[in-house]
Amino acid sequence: MDVKSRHHLRSDAVSEIRETLADRLGIDLGGDAFELVELTDSAFDLVLVDGDPDVLYYGDEPFVTVRGANDHPPERGVVTVDAGAISFVSDGADVMRPGITEADEGIAEGDLVVIAEETHGKALGIGRALVDGSEMVGDSGKVVKSLHHVGDELYEFSV
């Protein structure tokens, strides 16, 4: 994963990121300097907030990274997994219903979500909801497609 380009974001782009994360996740993202880092060979582009890789763009959709979710814990858009799912999610596995203990009912199919562990609430991954939040807890089936997780190239990215 190499840097293709890097530049500071205009104030309107910063406002869009802040508003989107506030609306979707209940995050009040502070920061003074926002820098877009376009990456080669990646589905994501990163936004460094005061030098920290806290935000990613998946397509044109801004969302927090795993590090960003741990630095700025979300109030909404979270899928919580039990201890048995931690190692799988941390290795990039998709999330299955039996591992879920709780899911925000406001999640709609297709939304980006934060995957967190239940004991400490730490983010383990970012994924795409395959079903609505109200349908996530259950006995079988895949409900979140993993896109970014602890330990992957994006997580390990440093400037």
C-alpha cells in the first residue's frame, strides 16, 4: 500500500466529513488539520486528522477507521460481538449472527458499521451491513461483510 498523492482538504470537505460522522455515528470529530492520502492498490483513501489515520473513504463515503473508532467511540452504527468472535473478526472474517450480542437497530442494509467487542467496547473492524440492524442477532448466517480490521495494511499504515 503506497501513497499516490497527499493534500490538505478544503473546509467544505472537512465540514462534510464532520457532518456525516456526526449524523451516522454520533461522533464529534475535532481536529484542525485534515489531509487526504490517496493510496494505490486499496479500496480506501485515508484522511489524516491532525496526523492520525482516523477517517477513510470507501468510494465517496467517509467513515472512521478502526483507529478512528477507538479514538472517537461511536454512539450509533455499532455491531457488538462476543469474545468467541474476536479472533475471527480481528483476522478479517465476515461477521456471523451467532457471534453478535447486540446491533444498533438504526443500521440499514448496506450501511458501513463499526464492529466492536463486548467486554471493553473496542473497535475490531469496519464492515458493510448485509441486513438491517434489527435482523442481526440470531442463530445463523453472515450479516456483516468485513472491509477493514485490526492488523490489516490500513490499520498498520503510518506516514
